Amino acid sequence: MYRLLFFLCMVFIYNISYAQLDNEEYILEADKVTRIGDNLYEAEGNVSLKGMGLTITSEKMIYNSATSQVQAEGTVIIESPEQKLEAEKIDYNMKKETGTAENIQGFIAPFNYLCAKTMNKTGPTTFTVKDAKISACSGKVPEWSLSMYEGKLDLDGYMQLNHATVNVVDSPFVYVPKFFYPVSSNRKTGFLMPLIGYSEKMGAIGNFQYYIAPDVNYDFTVGVGLYSERGVMEEAEARFALDDKSSFYVAAEHIKDYDSDSDTDSRWRATARNQYVPIKNLYINLNGDYVSDYLYIRDFNDYTTPEFNDDNYQNMFFAEMKVKYNNDFIDSQIHYRRDMLYRDTRTGYNQNQLVHMPSIRLNKIVKDIPYVFFEYDLSYDHLKYQHTSFFNNMQNKPDEDNDWIMNRFSSYGRLYTPIDLKVLTLTPSAYIGYIRWQDSTKPFNFQDSISPDFGAINMIDEKTAQKYWGDVDLTLSVKEIYRDYGLFRHSIQNNLIMAYSPKLLHPASNTKTYFPNLLTNDITSYQSTLSYEFITALIGSGWNIKLTLNQGFDFMNEENPYTPLDFKLDLDILGYITNTTEMMYNHSGEIEEEEPRMQYFSNSLTLKFLKYFYFTNTYTYNGKIYNVKANSNIHNTTVGISAGINIWRIAAQGFYNWSGYNETMDIKNLYPKTFGGSIIYNSECFSIGFRGDVTQSTINSINGPYNRNEIKLYILFSLRGLGDSNIDAYSIIQENPI
């Protein structure tokens, strides 16, 4: 028995050998290892050599433990975190990281596949190749590739191809004498994928950008947009990350527009997102998104390249500088901010601006007081509201300005305490607020309103007014009741809320009566209500259905005491069907003047089956009684519906979008309207497709208003490793004066 064990151990030691030299560990394993010199080993059968973060496997290998030289043949596989290559034969020095290989092919990070007749590794990250091919696609016949007679490869940068051809499938398509192809997973300086095309309105289009990456934490982009019918656009971006809390981004573009419909031909857009934290809890922000004119987004949004807000259908812009300091007892901030909103009108357009110069605010929810929570807010605003009407050129383009400047002081405090009982939580709350408006450039002119309980709004003089009010409420939340039925769980929750605040009349702002209503709480609602909220849910494995109902009774409203019914349904079944439906319904007869009557409904539905999806998002807002005046902060509206299908590698989608502004929020009166669709073929390493859209709009240009229909066709093209491009291939514009 002992002799048998000894014999097996000797066989094991003979067939597996290890080498360790110069304090660096190399592990050599094989079916058979033979020592043929002082530092020379010959290995055969399932050979594996590990060291320096590299693994080399082959059928036969000669290894020099003194020089770390490796000679291997057969099916040689070289693996590391950055690469996996297969060759017929290699001669490689693991210490110097240099060597040669024949008939090599495989994967190089981040997503490149390379094959070459010969490869010479000249350094840790550099190679030279001959009769080679590189692609972002895998397989013996990639969908696209670059072939070269010879090339130089740097894993930290680019591959230089000499006498190269661009191949589609395996057929030459374009010859390029010299080409630089990015192979690094790190950001590198170089040209980005250009945007080219043709548009009837823009003419021939060429947008070219150069990316500069000096270091990992900052970079720049400079570019130029060439539009034969509009001019030359200059573009610039800069990004810098100081640490995990301090970062900076600025971008801008400018064009001297030959064919501007706007009231200026020097057109631009600029954006900034910056935060600097010099010391703990102190934040300095400089943010903004601003344009030169109200038609800028319509004209250039399809061609812009900086990181602007692409979803700004409401034509709203802002700029702010803010300093914040937060600790356990106070959140404080001071900021200067300008908000701007453009709206089309029948005779031109309006520009509404609200400027905080400055705004100072102190607030906090204090939780360290025994038994209660205390919330407070103190603020001061020096406000300037400006409404400007710009008329068409046919009317000699007069401007009408309506400025309103005032100082505003606001404060409120709230005390509340959650009382946790066995089956329910009781939360009483009390609130008191005060606002003072003074130094108004427009004389206040309204009737005082005084509540017999607590609260009043009154004029002190033509330039000064004030308001104080308070409210109390009590929330009773019954803890969740549920029952488990095995396949699903049924849950029920109940909340009862009693709230009271005094009734105060808030006159409408018009040319005869000026009442401040520019910020939150300038107008407050009154109530003496008892409301009930019911929540029930069915929760299963991978699915759930949740229903929420809320209905209240207002004792102070004699004409219509029932508060709007709030209904919400959420549905999710295995991720294939999801639905969110909301409705707030208020039925009323005669109502007091200036009180709103509204109906609101929104619905969102997603169906997914065999990669099929359908999405809708609708928004309606009807029955608005009070007039919308110039100084009301009513935003524009957007509505959208889209549907699509994704089968195999083909994705198709259609859409219909409305956007614009009107008082009734009626969808049919929202302009512009855009509808269209796209179809895209997605493969492993490239995408190609088409997108077409039609935009119907009414344009108020300097030469007068006109109806405009614009039809566009885009070619969508993307190559993995090189980037993507949208080519404006075809467009038709139809314009009819109104």
C-alpha cells in the first residue's frame, strides 16, 4: 500500500511542475513537464502558464524561467482582462511584454475583434500588424470591418491603418489611404462622428466636432455647423469634475442666421450646470438654459449637438446663481434667478419673465424637538415681472412692455406630531403664515377680505398689502390590514383627514385690479373639509393591482360642498401590462365668481408581449372659468401618444405629439402638431434605419404669421466603436401666409 501511494505521488509531481523566480510567481501546468536545462522547461498537453496578469495555454510550450521567454505552438490562447487572442505560434517575453505571433485572431477590449497574418508586440500596449482586419463585430465574416496592409495599434489610443478598405460583410466598399480607428475604452482626443445631410430650409448640412480629453476629469468639445442656407454655427462644450460633489458644465452655440424668421439674425443658445462645494455644507450653483429668441428651438433643435434640454416643448428658459448652506438646524439659500417663457399669439409672440433679484430663504424641518416636528420657512424676494408683446413686422413691430416690481416678505410655521397608537396613527397639525407685499410699482386696488376666524388680506396703501392666515388639520391613518391567500395578498388602508382654513377672497389681476399672485401662497385656498382616502391592493407574485380613492366634503362651500373625487389605478402584470390611470372629477352647478371648475383625466398604458409595446399619455383640462391674465404663471401644454413593435432585430414605432399654449387646454387647438414614425434594423455592431415626421405649425415671423407644414426624412446610422449619425436626407416645407 505504501509503495503504491509513493508511486502515485511521484507520477503526480512528474506531470505537474511549478516555477517561481525573482519574487514573481509563474505557474506552469501541463500533462507532462520536462526540465531540459538549468532554467528551461518543455511542456506538452493542456499546457497553461500564468503570470503578470496573463494566461497562455497551448498544446506545446518551451519556457525559460530565467528570462520569462515563452515559445508556444499549436492552438495558442492568450488571455488577460483586456484581451483574448488565439494564434498558431507565438514567441513572447512575459517580463518585457514583447514578442511575435502568427495567424492571430481574437478580442481586444473594449469591443474590437482583430485578425492578422503577423503581429509584433513592441511594448505593454503597442503592436504592429500586417495583412490585418479589425471590426467591432464578432465572427469570421463580420457585418462591417476595416482591412489594412499594415497598421499600428495602441491599446491606450488608436489604431493607425495604412492602405485600408472599409468592408461591408466581406466585400470592399471604400478605399482609405490612411485611417485612425479608436480602440481604447478611455476617452481620447479626436474627431467625432459627423452629422451630414440636406434640408430645404437649412440647405446642405455638415456638422463636425473635435473632442479634446487632456485628463480623466475634464474635457472639451469644439465644433462647427455648416448650413448653406443659414450660415456657420460655432459650438463649444467644456466639462470638469473637481470631486464627487463639485462639477462644472458649460455649452454654447451661435450662428449669424441668413434666413431668420425671428426678430434677430444673431442667434444663440447657452446652458450651464455647475456646482462648487468649497467647504462642508456650502454649495455654490450656477445654472441656466437660455436662448436668443423664441423660434430658436424650432429652427435648430434637430441639429444641435451640446447637451441641451431636448424636451423643452414649452419654450421655457431660466438662469440662476445660487448659494446654499445647510446644517442640522437651518437650510439657507440666496439666489438670483430669471425665468422666461415664450408664447405664440395671433399677432406675434409674448415674452413673460419673472426675475428674483435676489431671493433669500431660510427653512428647515426640525425633528429634534421632543414630541413634535417643527417646519418653518422665511423668505424675501425682490421681484420683477415683465410681460412684453412683440408684434409682426407688418404692424411696424411695436413692443408693449408691462413691468411690475415689488418686494415680498413671506413666513410660515407648522407644528405637527405623529401619535402612534396600536391600530392607527393620529397626526394633529397647525399652520400659520404671513405675507407682505410692498413698494409695488403698480397701485394695489382691491377690496379687503377679513375672516371672522383667523386670517385677512388687506391693503395698507396703494403700494403695500399684507395677508395672514392659518389652518389646522388632523389626520387619522388606520394601519394596513392585509390577508394572505397564498397566490396573492389583499391589502387595505384607510385615512381620514379633517382640515380647516379661513375663507379669504382673492381678486383677479387685470388692468383695473392689481393683486399679487406671482409666487406660491400668494393665493391660498380655503377649506373646512372632512375627507376620506381608501387604498386597496392585490399583490401577487410578479403582479399587483392598486386602487386609491379620495373624496371630501367642504362645509364652507354652500354651492358645491363635495371636493373633487380623486381616483387612481395602478396595474402591473408580470411587466407585460402596466397601467396608471388618474382622474379628478368635480361636478358643480352655479359657483362663486373666480372659483375654478375643472375636470382632469390622465392615463398611461403600456402593453408588452413578444417585445410588443404600446404607450399612451393623454392630458385634458376643461371647464376653466376664470380668465388667464398676463401675470398668471400658466405653462404651456404637451400631449403625446406612441406605439411600436420590436420583432427580431427590427424595431418600428409611430407617434403623435401636440404642444403649445391655449386657455381652454383643448387638444385640437394645440400647435405645433408632430406625427411620424421610424423603423430601425439593429444588429450586433451597427444600426440603420429611417425616421420620418410631419410638423404642422403656425409661425409668427417678422414678416407676419403663416401656416407651415414641414416633412422630414432622416437616415439613422450607427457603427459600434465609431459613433452614430442622423442624416437629414430629405425635407419639404410648405408655407401659406395667414
